[in-house]
Amino acid sequence: MAESKRIIISLPNSLLQEVDHIVEIEKRNRSEFIREAMKLYIRERQKIEIKEKMKKGYREMGALNLALSELGLDMDICTLESYEAKLAECE
């Protein structure tokens, strides 16, 4: 494991009791439990951030696609190239 740093945290007694119950069942210690909980939290937060970025991208592309569809067959080659460039930026 990488270099570790000791920290002090404060927990409500009820939460500490729940943690102690889980670590007893899983035959782990508090430090292992807290490390794993923090890793899980960070992973979930990253997933949420990625989903939000994807939503934003879909909204932006949806507006662009709607505008282009309203142009219909009147789209010239310059507009099409601009659209393709915008798509390429999203990759």
C-alpha cells in the first residue's frame, strides 16, 4: 500500500456502533472499513459527474440536431461540415 497518513475523525456514537458491528461481522478493522467506504464514495461521485457531463452533451447535441433537422434538405455542405466538426469534438 502507498504511504499512509494517520488522521482523526469524529463520528456520532450510533454511526460508530454500526461500523463496529460491520467490521466485526466482516473480520476487518475500522481503518480498512473507512478506506473502502471512502473509495466507494469517490467512485460513485465520479460516476455521477460522468453522467452529468453526458446529459449536458446530449442536451447540447439534441438542440443542434433539432436545428439541423429544421433546415431539412436545404443544408449546404458547409453546414454539414460544421456539424461533423461539432460531433468530432464530442469524441
